[in-house]
Amino acid sequence: MAGEGLSLVKGVQVTLQAVALSIKADGNIESLEIGGRLGTEGRHVTTLEIEGAVGSCRIDGGVRASGEGSDAVHLIGDAPNLDGLALTAEHGELIRRTAT
């Protein structure tokens, strides 16, 4: 059951895939700034998931997914500009896109 955890969703306990940082569809972030690296080591984990609005994104140390089957970034719908962002996925995808 690697890369999964229990979460409470509308009063019901459900199993969800693990995500280090997730911006949900109704989220709106003007500027995402991280002074170091955003990274994960577990199996089947997403490091950064963006479904909501992000104006600008700066992660100084980049986004790194080092676990088996783990992806660096999941983009759902419209995506922010990730140009210049260092992405590493040792055993998964750098960017996985999903249309809404």
C-alpha cells in the first residue's frame, strides 16, 4: 500500500494516493515560492499536483520524485508556466498532464 494514506473527505475515511503538495481545483495561489527543493522518496507518490490557479511558480531546488513509479508533477487542466523549473523523476514521469 505504498504511496497511499487515509484521509477524511466529507466525513468519510477514504484511501488516497500520496501527494507532497497539492493545489486543488478551487485553489488560487498568486505566487508559489519555495526556497529549497520539493522532493519525495516514497513509491507511487506525486511530488507536486496542480489543478487550481497558480500565477507564478519558483522552486529554487527543483521538484524531485525519487521513488519507484513516482512522478514529479501532475498538471490537471490549465497549467502554470513551469519553464526553468528543474524536474527530476528517477522512475516515473516528469510531467503527467490530464485534461479537465
